[in-house]
Amino acid sequence: MARTAIGLAIGIAFVSAVIWYALDTTRVECEICVEYRGRSACSISLAADVETAEMQAHSGACSQVTGGVTETLECDRIAGTVRRCSE
């Protein structure tokens, strides 16, 4: 009985780990730094693909150095000063 319970617990843990790994889509991490009107900031983002991670990190960095919709839109159009992505 005890062996069956231990085996069942190990089996459930293994299946849970496989499912969790298969459903985990955040595999790319990007750090983007921006400089806008003399202010600079960096942001890190995790996403399923490089393009999304870059966009989210860039937006996060811009949100730290801007103060309104117009400035945010301007900052979103400038290139980042630092770009580091890893898969």
C-alpha cells in the first residue's frame, strides 16, 4: 500500500511538471534601456518571442522617463540605447 501511494505521488508530480513545462511560454527575456530628454531607464520583460519581449521592455522603460501620452508616443518611436535578449 505504501509503495503504491509513493509511486502514485511521484507519477502525479512528474505529469504535473511536464504539463507545467509545456504550458510555460515565457522563454525569452529582454532588457531594453532608453534615453529620452536627458532621462534614462531600463526595463526587463519576459515573453514567448523576442519581438513581444522587446516591445514590452521598451514600453516599460519609456513609462519610467515620460510624463504623458505625447511623451510616451515619442519615446516609443526612438531606438533603445541598450538591447539584451536571451532565449
